[in-house]
Amino acid sequence: MKPQLLIHSSRITNRLRYTLDLVLTEQLGIDYELTTDMARYLLWEGAALAYGTQAPGKGAFLQNVSLLFEREINSLELKAFDYEGVKAFFPIYNKKSILPFDVLAAVFYLVSRYEEYLPFVRDQHGRFDAASSVLFELKVLDKPIVNLWIIQLEKRLKEVFPGIEIRRKSYRFIPTYDIDAAWAYQHKGLIRTMGAYMKDLVKADFSEMKSRTAVLRGKANDPFDTFHLQLSLQQQYKLRPVYFILFAAYGHNDKNISVRNRHFQQLIKYLGDYADIGIHPSYASYSNKQLLKHELNQLSAILNREVSCSRQHFLRMSLPETYQNLIEHNILNDYTMGYAAMPGFRAGIADDFYFYDLDHEVKTALRIHPFAVMDGTLRDYMQLDAEEAVSKAEDLINSVKAVNGKFILLWHNETLSDQKRWTGWRKVYQNLVESALP
């Protein structure tokens, strides 16, 4: 079948084809063909776009910078400017170009996470910090800027080719949960429970001792056991969430229930009947491929099926090694792309996309699903109260809806306890779910 759009480029690279697939095929639903044959381009009778340094005198023209034709990873000077109310970079000055910036290079720079391959100062958990990102510097971290750029490109293509058919996606919402600690008091074993009582005693925290005792004696519900509430919301709003289970040995930063505990195993199977289950790789597995494999195998055995989704514990990720390790262990979908310290769009896009491995210059089979906001970001990092948290998150939801993107919310079971530091946050979550519905 004849493609809608023929694109001419002097060279065809993996970077260029990857970006065109993302922008044209996935986001705009445009069937395209890429050619280096200028004679064929000039004889083409349909919509045609030249991506290069000089306009060939036919069709539309988008002037390029060199980024998509390079193989190196270089420190780049990003000259930002405003275009139709949106920040842009990689400016170009040929007035024949349909846009005054290389939108393809700009998209690639953000979604490939190019800047995370360059030297940077890591935070206390070895992460790339939001404040180090170009989007933070430009004050547009809370805008799905890639989607906005693609809408600008769509507008120009429609002006030049009124008959071109655009098949854009509709808005989608996916709630996700990280299960770092399934229960606050129950099922932790004698040693951990006695140790917790000793800590309470040393701190003279008699209120905590009283709460713990009431739960263990069956006089009160465990505050972290909010799973029936979650499933009730899922049924009420017809949601299909994704759960990420920390299924690892106990450690300083890995404090879930023992993987051998039958109640924990039953909970995982129960959740798997109503939702998709992914691995929450332990803090310690960050640089240990064998440990990651062991945790995956254990979780798969409990579910009696392969686990193909992942989100890093503490959002602890280093590119490209983390993603290369996941690919090696047959993970097909990762939900880590986001920041702990700030809400927004780490890769600039409010939608999922394939990971492009800049180390090997290849598009991979790993699908990246960026989340926009996390409960801990609003409460702990930003110190927002319940009302402020709803307002901030709803701004993000509305920005995603405006571009027909995908809004992913990251929550924890303990946040829904509505107790202690999370008092009032159950209502926050319910409000956000209702606001995020299509």
C-alpha cells in the first residue's frame, strides 16, 4: 500500500528512523516511507517532506541539525527560544523550513534521555536529579513538551497537505502502585516484630506500641492493608492498574514482607487476579544482574507466569545499564521514567515509547511508560498539603488530556491508610482518580 508521506534524507540512520517511527507512526498515525533517492522524491505525486539542509523545491521542507546523523554522545549547547507559546531548541534559520527548529532532533534528545549519558552529579541514591535536567532549567518540566511539538508539526503538515490523514491516540489513564511494605505490623516475623517493639520502647513511642499491639491481637486493621479499597475503586471506575511488588530479601532499603511468607504470596496471587503484576527490583539489585534474575524468578514462580513489567525501587536507575539489564532478563515494559523530587515529564513526553540504546545505537524492544506524579513527591519532597497536592496533580492531568496523552499515577498502599502523615490523603487519591478518568 502506498504510504501517505514520502520523506527524503541524504542518509538513513537508526536515530532518524526511530524518531520518525515515534513521531509519525505512533503519535500521528501517518504511514511514511524514507528514501535517499532524490529522483524518486522529485517524481513522487503524493505528500513529500525533505529533511535536510537545503529545500529541494518540492513538497515540505524541514531543515535539520546534525544530531540524528551522529553516532557520538556530545555535550550540546541547547539554545532555547519561544515558538507559539512553547519552549523549543535546536533552532534553524531557513525560512523555507516548516518549523523554526529541528523538531525531530529535539524529540530524540529528550526521549532518548541523551543528557543522562553525559557527566552529572548523582543524588544520594545514585540517580539523575530533576534539577539537573534541561526541562527544569527551562521551567517546562511540568509540560508534555514533546507532545506539544508534535502537535505543532501536525498543524504544519495539515497546512501543506490538507488531505493528509492524522490518526491520533485518545487520552488514557493508568493507576500504578508500588508495594514496598504490604503490611505495617502483620506478617513480619517474631524477630522483626520484637525489634520494632524495642525501637518503640527506646523512643518512648507508646502510641505506636498500642497500635501495633491492637493490630497483632486482631483488634484493629493493619493501616497498610488498603488492598480491598484499591480493588473497590478499580471496580467502581473500571480501571486496570499495575502493581509493582518488592519481592526481595530484607535489607536496609528493602523492607517488605519475607518472600517465604504465605500470606504475602497469597496477596500477590490475589492482586494478580485483578491487575497486572510487575517486579519492583530491590535497591540492592541496582547493579547486580544475578540478584535481579533471582527476584524475577521468585515472583514469576508465585504468579505461575512470566513477569514482563518493572519499576525500580527508589526509582533508582542509571542509563543505559539499568535498561540493558532489564532487557537481558526479558522485561518488556518499564515504569521508572520519572523523578522522585519533582512531578512532571522526565522524557518530555506524556506517552509510552521504545527505549533507544545510545550505547549501541539501536531501538530496543523495551517499552518505557513515564509516570507524571508520585504521592511521596507531593507530600515529602514538595511538602504540599492535601488541597495543594490535588491542585498540582490536576494541573498535570489536564495538560496530559490536552494532548491526548497517557497519564500514569504512582501511589503506595500505605498512602491510602489515611493515618499519621497520610491523614487526608485517601481523599486526595480518590479526587485524582476521578479527575484522571477519560
